[in-house]
Amino acid sequence: MSLIRPLVLGCALALSACATVAHQPKATSAPVPAAQPAVAAVPADDNLNAALWSQRAVEHDLIYQEVFRNAQEKLARALKDPSWDALPKDDRTTPVSKKLKPAVVLDIDETVLDNSPYQVRVIRGGGEFNEADWAAWCKEAVARAMPGAVAFTQWAASHGIAVIYVSNRAKDLDEPTLRNLRQAGLPVSGPEAFLGLGTFVPDCDQVGTEKGCRRQLIASKYRVLMQFGDQVGDFVTVLANTPEGREKAIAPYRAWIGERWFVFPNPTYGSWEPAVFNNDYTLPREERRKAKIDALRDK
């Protein structure tokens, strides 16, 4: 066999291969997706679902409407009964009589005004409640009325029943608080309609944020037909803020729930929370969280 033919054939094959490679289309890379807008990082917060429920769950609004409607239906009967009184015995320092004007007593925050926007700000900022930010929010005076609150309080006022707001907002927040109440459509008879934290009550020692002294002040002038709130302390003095102490405080008055006392749910904050970590806010946040987890029941 001649050696020239294989050599020529090999060269031809090599050239063919080179030509094939040279004419292959260049591989194209996958298209680069358009840059997505950055999403603001919000730190994890145990209060997220609570605030979301308060703002977006229709059930939240229905509960408030139900409670206020139920109360209004019973208010006329309470007004006609001269012995009817909604103050606990320790606060009824002045005997009930026909001489006393009728009144209803309501907490403000999460009872007649919705402060969930403040809770949202705390969540988005990754911080915790602090007095300065809270006072700044109160001074904005933009909190909305809770569903049913305006209709109930306006009805009470139109029937000669004093509407008194007892709140643990500081007394120096009285002007923006009264302005917010009025702007929300809630009746305000005057400065005395708001009894904030720090209200002076003669011959009564204020203990922490308890409202007993202010209820005693009301007792000297009014026959209280109903009380409204989202905390046990809105109705009765809690001597020991532990789960057991809170139960003990409310025990003698359970029959009044839905009759003289009307309670609203507040999953975002309250004295029920520190009750499980010995009311010690100096504990690191994670230690407080662990105490709350340990307090849960799974049976």
C-alpha cells in the first residue's frame, strides 16, 4: 500500500475538522435576570402576628362591635336600676345612691383607640416599647376609634351618662389625648373626662400604674354602670402581677363579665406578659422570651 494516500486522507480529515469547529456558532450564556428591587429586612419579632391580627383580621373588628352592641343593649336596664354598680368593693368608697350621677368608665388604648400603627413601627424598627416613642405617637393624635366605640359612647352621652376615660397615658398627654378622642368622634365632656397616670387623688396612694385611686375618685361623684378595658387592671386592683395573682383579683367578679365589665382582647401587649417573667424588664430579651416559652402548655 502506498504511504501517500493515508497521509493525504489524514490531512483532509484534519482540515475538515478544523473547518467544522471554525463554523460552529458560539455558545450563548443564559440571559441575566433583571435586578429585583431590594426588600427591606425586618427583624423577626414575636409581636408580628399579633399586630397583623389587630389590623387585618375581620374577626378583630367583629369582636369589638359585638361587645359594644351587647353593652348598649344592657345599659338602659343598668341606668334604671339604682343599686347597679360596676366598681369593685374596694373602690366603692362612697355608697351608691340616687344622688350620684351615672357614668361608664373606659380605658383608652386598645379599648376605644387603636394604637396598632405604633406597634407596627416598633416591629419594623426592630426595637421595643419606649416611653419617648410612645409619647411622640400619642402627640400625633391620629389613632382611630375602635369599631363600635363611637356609637356606644355617643349613645351613653345622649342619655345623660357621663363618659369617663381612665388611662395609663401620662397626665401630661391630656391635651393630645383629648384632641384625639374628639377627632375620632368619641364624646369628651371636658378635661375631667380623662384621668391619666399621675392624676392626684387626695388621701389615696398611687401604686405603680394601678387605677384604684382614680376609680375611688370617680366613686365619689358617680354611680358606675359599666367598665371597659383590655387588661384586668382596668377593672380591679391586681395586688400581685403573676398568673395566679391576676386570677385571684378577677375571681369574685366573674359573674360581672359581659354584664358590668366588658373585656377586649389585646394580644400585642399587656400586664399578662411580664407576669410570666416576674415583671423584670431588666432581663435580656432572649431570657424574657425563654420564660414566655416555658410558660406555655402543650397539654
